[in-house]
Amino acid sequence: MIKKHMTEQTAILLSVSKWVILSSFVGVVIGAIVTGFLKILQLAEKSQHDFPFHYYYMLPFALAATVWIVRTFAPSAEGHGTEKVIEAVHKKHGKIDVKVIPVKLFATVLTIFAGGSVGKEGPGAQIGAGAASALSDILRFSPEDRKKLVICGISAGFASVFGTPIAGAIFGVEVLIIGVILYDVLLPSFIAGFAAFTTAQFLGVDYTYYDIRFYQNVALDLPLIFQVVAAGLFFGFVSDIVVSAVVWSHKLIQKIKLHPVLIAFLGGVVLIILAWIFGDKYLGLGLETIGNTLNPDPYFSRDLPWYAFLLKTLFTSITLGVGGSGGIITPIFYIGATSGHAFGQLIGGDHIALFAALGFVSVLAGATNAPIAATIMAVELFGLEIAHYAALSAVISFLITGHRSVFPSQILAMKKSEMLEVKVGEVIEKAEVDLEEKEIGKIRDIKERLRLRREKLREQQRRTPSVTSPKSGAKSPKQES
């Protein structure tokens, strides 16, 4: 018995030591690569205003060039990054072409520089996963070990882009399978996330954290809790809009019988026209608008229309649909924060910035099916005081969104309602959802009861004699007297 116990503990110690060393090294490498990506992106954004014309006039050419570069040199770098990594983990044991790293980096910088409505986290995750896959090939790791290391790459990339090491680690192990957290990769993901975050900070990356000046004054604020529940429902519907818009736009654009490069060029023209009509604040990363909605001073968000989240959804769907390179999570943050700001204004009160913060993480939870990572991110970005409200809103949004996702390669391992019959174990894109046979029977019973009740009422009306009104010329007894 003692020998068996010692064997077990020795094996676990060796395994932990192995993954501490590997994930630390991977985290440092990815942190350095992502730092280079962020620095280049920062320089590109600063140079946007050096032209004698609006920078977004370059969108048609930039999107066309992006599509040509990706299709020519690394087709697997297409899309918004994280989705391709999830697909590689599930279908290829994490095998990612190393050419993805430079191609994705350049294509994303080009798209964002010209004003494409995409994010930087997807490329960060894909670059990180690509680096982890390349390292696995060099060290000749087994497919299972490579898969683990690539998941660490997702966590490290996410953590180093947003400055949220814990949320980044959880996101990497939560986003792959809906309803299952991969505990065997949890420790390596944490270490890789912390190593990447620390490396990026050491190399000079500055992260933005938000002070929404929200403090809970009493132990239980029931009106606010009810408002947060309503907000969670609203954010769930917003998440559903985002997922539907991204999926439908992609399918619609694919049906256009033109060369992909020409489609990208025309998509850029459409975005320019939209920018003329609605303004350019829906282009690019939109970090300034996000910061304004999270500022407790209403002066900064005074010009923000209530429908800003719908316009950002439109701009993002078009950019990604025509082949723009970049992530989708930063736009989701924009959509969440602006929809939360609109909700806060609708219900009134002093917590508009709070609802913007809740939207920031709740739409992420709903659109990506990662409520735990979203809740932890709320704590890392906004402070501990928001934790219980963020958890409530994020989980409700996650459930209300249903069995859909901006990452169609996620595997579905749970159903979100006991009233539904869902085929689990498939990718969410092919999920078949219907009412349980028992629930269908209940609905049939209700319909039958209502039908019988209607027939009974009709029968009673037929049997009841109608009351004849007195003739107009007849006099009442009172009149005769």
C-alpha cells in the first residue's frame, strides 16, 4: 500500500515538474512574440492619422491584400484566430502550420491599420498556439502533449493581450468544450498565462484596467439584483444577435459568385460608405469608446447612440465575412459595453458604468460559452466588488444565448435546459436541438385541454337562451304609472 502510494506521488511530482518547466518556457516565448505583435499594432494605429485623407479609405485595398496574403501563404490563418485553434485542437491534436505566425501577424496589423472592425486577441491566441505547436514539433512531443501545449498557447496569448492571466488560463481550458473544463491542462495553462503576462509587462506592454467607482454600500441590494437579472437576459439576446449576424453574414457572402479578393475589396467599399453615414467610431478596435462607456462621468459617453452595439455588430460581421484578419472578442467587448450602457440608460439610476462593465463580460460569456472566464475577467479588470453581479449576469447570458457560438468548432457536452433534447458530443455548429418528447406531450395536453374548454363554452352558449331586449316603442311600468 505504501509502495503504491509512493509510486503515485512520484509520478505526479515528475508530471507537475515537467509541465511547470514546459509551460513556463512556452509562456515566456509567447509573451515575447505577442509583445512584438502588440508593439507593431500600436505603431500602426499611431500612423493612421499621418495620411492627408481618412485612414479608412484604404480599407478596400487592405482587405483585398489581406485575403490574397492569407490564401497564398497560410490558408489556415483565415478567420478570427481562436476558432482555427479550437478546430486544430479537436481535429489535428493541436497541429498548426508555423507559417500562421508571421502571416496572421501581418494580416491582422494590415486589417486593423486600415480600420477593419476586428480584435487583437484571436491573432494573439493563434500566434501563441502556433508557437506552442512549433515547439512541440521541435521537441518531438506526442500528439497528446502537443495538444496540451497548444491549449497553453491559447491561454498565454489571451493573457498577454488583455493583461488578465487568470481569465486567460481559464478561457483556454473552458472554450474548447462547452460544459467541461479540462482540469488536466489547468496547471500548465495557469503557469503559461502568468509567464506570458509577466513577460509582456517586463517588455513594456501597458494594460488598461477600469475604475468604475462601484462599491456595494449594503449587504443586499435587492432592486439592483433584479436589474442585474434583467440585464443578464438582455445580454443573452445581444449575444444571440452577435452570433447570428456573424454566421449569416459569412454564409451570405460565401454565396456571392465573385473572386474572394474582389469580394474583400467591395466589402471595404461598403464599410467606407457605412463610416460616412454613421461615423468612424465603429471601425478598428474601438478601445476609446469602450473606455468612455466604462467611465462613471456621463460626459464621455454623451454622444453614444443607444444602437451603437448593433452598428458595431454590422461593421464586424462585414469585416470578418469578406475575409478581414483579426479576432472577434475585442468587438464583443465593444458590443457588450455599449449594450450595457444602453440598458443602464433605459432603466435609469446611478449604475450605468456598472451595466456597461457587466455587458463587457456577459456578452463574452454568451457569445463564446465561457461564463467562468468572463466572471474572472470582470474581477481582474473592474475589481472584486463586481464579482457577484458579474457572475449572475454572465451565467444568465450564457444560458439565454442557447446552443450557439461564435466558435462553431466548440464541442457541445451539455444541454442548457432540461426541457430540450440536445445531441451532445458534436461540434456546436451541427447541434440538433428540439423539445424533449415529454415536454412536447405536455404542450399537446395543454392544447387539448384548451380545445375541450372552447368546445364546452360554445356548447353552453348554444344552450343558454338569448335575452330579448324590449321593443323601442314599449313603455316601462314606471312610465305607465
